[in-house]
Amino acid sequence: DVVVTQTPLSLSVTPGQPASISCRSSQSLLHGDGKTYLYWYVQKAGQPPQLLLQEVFIRFSGVPDRFSGSGSGTDFTLTISRVEAEDVGVYYCMQSVQLPWTFGQGTKVEIK
Amino acid sequence: QVQLVGSGGGVVRPGKPLRLSCTPSGFSFSDYALHWVRQAPGKGPEWLSVISHDGSNKLYADSVKGRFTISRDNSKNMLYLQMNSLTGDDTAIYYCARGANTGWFFDHWGRGTLVTVSS
């Protein structure tokens, strides 16, 4: 299975400040079709995960532009340019280049 | 508005079976692959199984292969997960999720249903 590792596991951020989460995979997520199968989800308290970014950097419908993604191959980053109170939650990266699709351990984002 | 609602969870004794259901709305059910994903307490999500839009293809994670069976009834707009030989390791919230038609990911997740395996 592809192992996905996130750092840090928790993050405390002052509102208005940036935050970054790293995601590293045990093998390249670049598929032969040219797409990179790395996704970011956020899970807010008591809710199922919801999609933020697809294929590294494409924002899903309705996702604010303060969320951005970057990276390639095996190293990826989710950046929140200016954290807001509503961004509290656990952030997961997920790979789907190979079954089983696997998730990182999650990064808990809190507000200072 | 896309919605998926999981049901059928509860407390079940080790070794006993349980069947989960997922009721979708807001989209053309028969056009999409559907998945089951679970999340144990304090853990990240774990993909379990996928069924193609017409039910002809099914895949499973090794952790549930041979014990769990995914199925769908497109005439009733229902997704199911039959779970057999349950153990404590199967205790989790179970989510149904819609597979995106534009790539390999979940674009919408349902409200989960909690399964607790305990004697």
C-alpha cells in the first residue's frame, strides 16, 4: 500500500496568519496519464470529510481561494494563506494513484 | 444538492453480521461509482470498497475482503454493505461516499453510521 505521512500532526494558528501542512507519499503519485492523484480533505467536528483540493491544486466548488496546494511526485503542501476561525478541523491528504486509496494521519488545525 | 445518508449501524456482538445502507439524493444514482469508507475512533479514514455505477465491478480492501460485500440496487437508489464475521477492529463510523466522475476521488461523503462491535 502507498503510505501517506503528514506533518505536523497539530497546528495552532493565529487568525489572519498563514498555515502549511506537508504530505509525503511512499511512492510517486504521478500517474502515466499525466495526472497527480493527491487530494486534500478537511473534517470538521461531527461531520464527514469534505473535499478541498483535487489533483494537488484544483480547488473544489465553493472552496475559498485562501486554500492552495502545491508539490509533485511524493511531496505536497496545503497552504492556508490567512487562517480564519471556520478553518478549524482535521486536514487529511489522500492518494488514489493505487488501490487501496490511503489517507495521511491527519493534521489538527486549531485557532490560538 | 447531493446528499448521502448512511444507516443500519449499532452495537453488534463479535462474529455477528450487520448490513449497512446508504440512501442518496440530489443526483442520478446510477451514473456514479460508490464507495464505503470507515473511520475508527481517533484515526484517519480507511477506504473499504467500491462498486461501479452498474454494479458489475467491485473491489475491496484486504482488511475486509471475504468478509464484507458491497452491493447496490439502482432501481431503488440504494447502496449496501453486508458485514460478516465482525471483530472489535471493525468498530468505526462507516461512511458512504460518491466517486467523482472526473477523477479518482470522493467528491461527496454521506452522514456516517456508527458500528460498535462489542460483547
